[in-house]
Amino acid sequence: MTDAAIELEGEFRAPRNLFQHVEGTTKGAGSIHNDAVASKLGFKGGTVPGSVHMNQFVPLILNIYGDAWLERGTLSAFFTQATVDNERVRATAERGDERVRLRMYNEPGDQVCEATASLVVPDAGAELVRRMASQDPAAEGRLRILADLKVGDEQRDIPLRLDREMLLRTLETITEDIPAYRDKNVLPPGLVIHLAHGVRSVVLGQQKQAVGLFGALEIRCLKGPFRADVDYVARTEILKLSESPRTENVWYDVTIADAKSKEDVGVVRFLIRLMKGSSPLWAEEMKAK
């Protein structure tokens, strides 16, 4: 992919879908990472989690901001096309005055992800700030999968921890490795998301049966980096509920604090898309389409 505006460009990498074996969830719906489930919903196969793609941006960001970004930086990513196991993708970066513009493409040149990174926390110009503002709230009574959730719902005192053993297993297949992961127990972006995703069953406990996937993800380090073998505690807030012809969508923040000091370490923002075509609540309408 050639673009005169691209300042930095990574190598093509082949991220792994290590969740192919996951067939279902506690809600009884299947996993979007499973080939059979994803294919029925119109995808090429079981999808690589968007969080895994975020790891590929790190060397480009560090080239611009240095290690300071690990401590007090933002990475805000919106996913435009799903990829499958071993599908080769390339990350690019364009330097700006206030933030870096990041993109990811597959070999045919299709955009997989659009993102921003910066040392401004919070970043009013981050990719997800713009994306969330552009989505209209769902009309009253339109949501079925998320009908029992409401904006402003909060949860508190959720314990979180990620062990070094999981970090080391991840580094066996990560697309881009840096010394800080191994030497200082720093979590790559994909594992920061995995850590924060531990709250999903609490936040979306009233969600009806449906297959979900990451639509967008943002990490804000306030006093980072996030590390393995550290006890954290989280609080959450639902920010917006919206819909599209194929999905119901929920935006929520997970604020993560050090369990000992009680100081906030960072915030992770999620956009979860719930596929209408996977839910019995939408069966008739989706069949008609």
C-alpha cells in the first residue's frame, strides 16, 4: 500500500485467532471467533479479536513518542473490517501536531482499522471520541438484546488481575514484541483489553442472547503502564446505547485502579456490537432481509 501521507510503515504480520475453539458463552450464544458461528453471520471465518490488532501499532507509536507513551498515552481504535486467522495485515502511522493517525490494511489494501495515538489524556480528538459522538442514541423501545440496560448504569469494586504466565503465553504468538513486556511485566494493548474485558459479565449481565464482537477499543494510561501480577479494581459506566441495521451497540468505560494505592491507572473504553442475526429476538426481521 503506497500513500504519500504515510510516514511510518510496519511489516506485514499474520495475527492469530487463538479463540477458534470457543463455541459458546454463558448466554448460550456462539463466539464470533469460531468459524462455524462467524460464517453463519456472513464473516469469512472466525475473527481475530480487534484487541490483537492493537499490538501491531506499538512499535510505530514508540518510534514517535518513546516509552512515555506506555505510562501516559492513549490508543483509540475503530475496526472497519474483521480479519481471520493468519490473514496478513500492515500497520501505518502519520505524524500530526497533537496525535498520530494510525491505519491498518490487509494485503488487497482493504482497511481493517482506523486509530489515533497521543500523549494527551484524555484526548478530545481521539478516534473514539469522534466515533461515539457520531452515533445517534437508540430510539425508545428499539433495543431488544440490550433492552434491560440503560445509560448511566454503574458497577464498582470489580477485582481484576492478569498473571505473568498469561503474558508469557501471549508473547509466544504476538505480532510485535518489545523488551518492556518481558523485562518489566508491561502488558501489551491486547492484554490490557483482556484485563478490562473481565468486567463484561458484570456490565452486560442483563444482555439477552446474541453473538458479540469488538467494534472499537480505547486505552488511556493515566499512571501506567498496566502490568502483569498486579491486583487492580475496576468501576464501570455505560455511556451510550445505539443500533445499526445489523447490530445493537453498547459503549462503556472501565476505569481501573491499583487495588493497594486506590489510584487510577487508566481507562479502557469498549464498543461492543451485538449481532441481530444471532439473536432469536430479531429472527423474523433478519430473515426477511
